[in-house]
Amino acid sequence: MSNTAARRLVVGITGASGIAYGIRALEVLKQAGIETHLILSKAAELTMTYETDLKSNDLRALASVWYASGDIGAAVSSGSFRTMGMLIVPCSVRTMSEIATGVTGTLMSRAADVALKERRRLVLGVRETPLHSGHLRTMLQLSDMGAVVAPLVPAFYSRPQSLDDIVNHTVGRLLDLFDIETDIVKRWKEA
């Protein structure tokens, strides 16, 4: 993989609750010098108004490049555009289901499909609870296809003192799946 592709990650943010995870991922990736290609769903923009004071332009400014969700001709819609993979955080059940069934009606699902077909890392920070058997079957199907399903579940061994501590730890663990080293994870049994 070229040096450029090794430092390039597609980031999707959907309308599931938990947009703070996506925002923090973009911030940390920017600090790490990773080129980010953001896909923001229409539902994510709506959720952002409920959960933050940010505007869409503020969020887009955190990414190296951003694409409209309907831009099926975007660079990230092609396997010839090399990346280290794709992180979708938070990932809605709808998006998860589209990816599992091969529906590529939006750039989000198309870019995820590209990651899978090119055997690149696809990490889905699923944000839903409780889960019914259909959700669980979909997660199994995605895992069988090569995706990493990583529900956004906080860890408490790090003794978080704030919501930021919980978000940081979770985002850091998601980025670990791409071998992106950050200083935001308090690791088990490490000083």
C-alpha cells in the first residue's frame, strides 16, 4: 500500500445518536496526520442539531475532504481510490442493514461496499440498544463478510471521570483497529 493510502481513512457519520464519537474521531485523526474523507448522512446532520451546537460546516472543517451523501461519483466510491479502510461512527441500524444487503443507494453504503470488496478494514461503531434477532443476524452477516462490528460500549476499567473520557477511550479503541496509535486510551494493565 502506498504511503498516501496508508494515511487515508474514510469516515462516515450516520444519524444514530452518539455523534460525539464521530466528531472526536475526526479531531483525533486530524491530530494524527491522517487524511480523512468524510461522508455525513442527512440524518446525521439532523441528529447533530439535537446533540451538539455545531453546524454542518464546523464538522466538515474537521475533515480533509467531505462528500455529499448522494455523490455516488465521489473518489471514495471506487476501489481504485486507495485507503486504509472506512470507519462509520456512529453507525445506524439502517446503514448497517444497507451494507449487509449490498444496497448501495447512498455514498455511505457504496463506500462501505468498496471497503469490503477491496478487502479493506470496515469498522462499524453501531449505536443501538436493545438488539432484536434481526439486528444480530445482520451483525453476523457483516462479520462473515469481513466487517468489524464494534458496538459503542463504554469501558469502565479506565475509571472515566467524564463523558469525554468515555468518548476518548471508545474512539481510541476504534482507531486501534486501523493500527492508528493515539494517546487517548488508558490501556489495561499499562502504567
